[in-house]
Amino acid sequence: MRKNIVAGNWKMNTTVPEGVKLAEEVNEALKGIEPKCDVVICVPFTHLVSVNNVITEKGKLGLGAENCADHKSGAYTGEVSAPMVASTGAGYVILGHSERRQYYGETAETLREKVALALENGLTPIFCIGEVLAEREADKHFDVVKAQIVDGLFNLSAEDFGKIILAYEPVWAIGTGKTATDDQAQEMHAFIRQTIAEKYGKEVADNTSILYGGSCKPSNARQIFAKPDVDGGLIGGASLKCADFMGIVEAFD
Ligand code: PEP
């Protein structure tokens, strides 16, 4: 059966000492509880090794990067490859975040390369999809999300697709304080699961974790996570404060 997952996306926030302190706080908070979900923190590349070194609750707290390169190695100045990420001890990588699609021109083609390299190196991709406001207002949100899944992931075998975590993040809800309603999230998550079922069958679809992302916070997480096709959250702003992040983790009880 699919897992419930709460994953933090720190984005380009915190210096290394600040990030290590935040990771220590989350690690400490997890010592006292048995979370009903997998907990992951995705941190800047510069932080991975230091953060990995302070995670003692390896069974409860996973570590991820926020991106990786679309090449394995070589003359790509400034890039960080999937094998490099894996060598830090990280187990996850966010791919296709809307900020990367929008500001860094990531396309389905580069994302297919990144997904393949992540999987080859034992990393679990957290693959982001989601429409912008104009697309929702034009009633194109289902088509847009379907195209992102088909173009970015449907080249995978069923076995490899089974290793992917999806994150539905309506772009209009990211960092805006405007959360999708629980019904809007459920409607899209059910559509995503149906899309997966049509390609890979019901079993693969039922086993795929689909996270919601977009202004998720302790006060709304419980209601959103209660929906049958919502399997947790990808958390931006609220993952930068241990108490808020843990409040979301504890929405699964
Ligand atoms: C994100 O960018 O993945 C995200 C969900 O951000 P926020 O929670 O800040 O909306």
C-alpha cells in the first residue's frame, strides 16, 4: 500500500549552520514520537552532508536534494549530479518543481533525463506537477497536469514508475497563502491516480503516493490529508520552522 509522506522543501533558505540547527530540531522532535508518515527534508546541495551527519533518526527522517543535473558527470560547471547527491547519504530528490520549470526553463525532456539518473542512483524522485492560475481559470488544469505526467514520466517501466512520488502543487497556491480547498486537491489527486491507472494499471496507481503542495500549514493539513487520494504534503514555507513542520507531520494521527 502507498505511504503517507510529509516532505519539506527548504528552497534557497538558511545558511549551513542555520540549516543544521533546523535539521537537529526536527531530528530531536521525531525522537519523541512515532510519526504515522514518512518524514523527509529536502535541503540545498551545500547542506546535504552536514545535515546527513546530524540525522540520527534515519528510520524516521529521510534526506533529499531539491534538484539534480540532467547529466551524470563532466563539463557542466555549477551543476550537481545524481551520483553526487546520492553520495551525500540523501535518498530523495525533488524534480520538476514549478520554480525550476518557470525560472530555469526545465522541460519534459530534461526532466526525463533527471528522473532516469535519479533512479539509476537509487534516489527517489519527488516529481512535481501543477497548473498556473490562468490554466485553471481557462479550465485547462486537468490537461496541463496530465501532459506533465505523460511527457515527464510515462516513458518509465511500471517497475520504475512505482518508485516515483508525485507532488501536485497548483502554482497559484505555492507561497501565496492561497491553499487549494480539500475538494480541489481531492478532485485533482483522483484524476492523477486515474491517469496512472490507465497507463500502468490500478495496482500501480493505488500504490503511488501523491502529495499536495501549496501553502500547506498545521491549520489546514489535517483537512487536506483526510481526503482519500491525498497521501501527504510537500511543504515549502512551513518547513522552515520546526514547530510548524512537526504540526503538519502530526496531522497524520
Ligand atoms: C513548494 O514550493 O513546494 C511549496 C509547497 O511551497 P509553500 O508550502 O511555501 O506554498
